[in-house]
Amino acid sequence: MTHFKPPLPLSPPLSTAPANGSGFCPMRLQRLSAVLQAEVDRQRLPGAVALIARHGQTVMFESLGQQDPAAGTPMQPGSIFRIYSMTKPIVSVAAMMLAEQGRLLLNDPVSKYLPEFAAQQVCHRVEGHVKLQPVRRGATVQDLLRHTAGLTYEFLGSAPVQRQYAQTRIGSRERNNAELSAALAGLPLVAEPGTVWEYSRATDVLGRIIEVISGQTLGQFLQSQVFEPLGMHETWFNVPPEQRHRVAEPFARDPDGGMQMRVYNLDEPCSLESGGGGLLCTTADYARFLQFMLNQGELDGTRLLGPRTVAYMTADHLGQIPINGGGARDLLPMGYGFGLGFAVRQSVGIAPAPGSAGTYYWGGLGGTTFFVDPVQDLFAILMVQAPNQREHYRMLFANLVYAALID
């Protein structure tokens, strides 16, 4: 019989402030909670943790619903979430730390660090037939950071290259980072590097470059260079066994009646430390990372990046580079460009939710999401495990947070 263990005592990641003293309307924040609770009550959302911070202080930090709907375990502020692609901003920061140390240049070819990428080919359609041709130029580190390296994800479509990804089981967690890099390098590209934004496994490759430069595993590097300095003590690629009971789980079946997207099983063997999607953490830990970003590279007297580097990362790096159609447009809505690890809002209008120009965000396949608004000096995090409904809750959360901000 499994006994429920209470979570460790949890302190707010930042000092707390009354909502009305931080420009938020208390009644409108209560509405945000009520809307999420209504989703839980109709059994469309298992549970959630929501955190809002402004001017360096926590305005809202609330848990509701269930952490594990199968076991009936209540959600806790300290519940642990699979954050999937919210790993990418953290790994992108780690890469930029190496750049600031002079150990990496963004215009370096990927093949400088990973020789297996020296002879890549790109997939072209010529008169209805698929033809492989050598790339005109190899992908750079900047291409990896902004997803213009010609790589893809197998679940974003059924093009020939994506089918090859699936046939190769490129998403297997049994490979380590070196093996994944070698497997990716042997597959054709969907586009010439630098010519199109295609969301991809590029950050996995970036994680392998960090390993090559540092001489450490990605997990070791992040632990010593990012997590420990920032006080992120509950962020891991592999959750310690004694903390597994705190991991949030989705419904076994899609509440909307679709094919439920599976989240990875923590009890299965895993060699991969995926820079693109492997971390698990608490809401409080991720809040510390976002406050570090909002502080332009510093937290509690510890500086990991210079302010100009943070500004550079959170500026648009696409310009006139087009966004690939299909599933990629859902990931990068109208009104957004992409920086180095983050989607970046271009203007107040056009985008499908409120926000300031310069706001940056990203989310994860399991349903987690965040946004940082430097103009308003705020960030907000919603942690849920609802993979099929992730886009709905991301937009809903942003709408409700900005509706509550009145000053």
C-alpha cells in the first residue's frame, strides 16, 4: 500500500505583496481562481498551480484541484511538473553563459563542436520526387537557439523527414545526448539552415554542445552553473525516488473525448537529458528562473548573464525569415517572433491575447506555460498537466492575468 507523504515545507519563491498594492484587483484575481476551479469542477482540468509576480513580489501563488486524479491526491503549491519545452529557455541561458565566457560563438557552425553535422543533407521535392542535396551552409549555434537549423519534430506533421524521425524512434528516452545527436545528424533536414522557422529538436543538439564544451553531462552543468546559483533546488532531469509522490499527473483519458496524449513515464529507464524537453520542477523554482530573467540576468546578488545578453535573447531573431505552416503556426501565433529560446511579442496588437510589446513566453507539451512582461515588470506561470488542452489554458490564463491588472 502506498502512503501519501506531505510535501516539503515550501516558502514563496519571492516576498509576497497584497494584490491591490501591486496594481492587481483582488476581485479579478479571485475570478481567475474561480475560472480555473470551474474547469476542475467540470473535470476538464485535473488541477493547477498559478503564480503571478510583479515588482519582484508574489501577488498570487495558489494550488487547486488534484495533483494525481487517479489517486485523488490534492494539488500542492510544491507539486512537481513535467515542464517539457519550458526546459528550452533554461538550456538557452546555459548556452549564452558559455558565449559570455568566450567559449562559444553564435555564428560557430554546429559541426565545430559536433563533427557528425558536417555533411548534412536537405530534403527537396523535385518534380514530385524526394531528393536529398548537400546543404548550402551548415547550421550555426544561433540557428539552434532560434529554431532555424532545418531540424523538426516528428509529431508536427507527416512530411518525409518527419516520418523518418518517427521510424528512427528519434524521441526515445533510451539514447543519451551523444547518441541522439548522432542520430539526428544522420537524418535529412526539412529546410536549408537559416531559411525557415521550424520548431524542432534543435535545443537537444544545443544541450549536447554544452556537454562537449563543458566536459560535463547537461544535467551536471545545469545543476552546478544554473540551478544551485539561482536556488532552484527542486529542478531535475530525474526526480529523486523519495520525491516521486509529488509529481503531477494528467487524466488517464482526454476529458474532451480525443486521443489522450501520453506524458512520459518516470518509472521507465531514461538515459536522455533532453535539453529540449526533459526537466521537471516546481512552480517556485521556475519562478526564480523567471525573476532572474526579469532582473536582466541577476537574482539575489548572483549574476549569471549580463543585461545586454538578456535583452539580446529576448529580441526577435527571425526578421523576415518565414514561419513554417501547419502545427508551427499554432506554436508561434500571429504577432510573435522568436528570440533565443523564447517567443517574443512584436506589438500590443495582432496577437490573440493581451500583452505588451517585448513580452516573451513559452510553454510545454504537458500544459505548463509562462510569460514575462518587462514593460509591466511582471511574470506569470500556470502549471498544469493537461496536454490536449494546453493551448486553451495558455490563452485563458494570459487573458485572466491581464484582466486583473488594473494599474
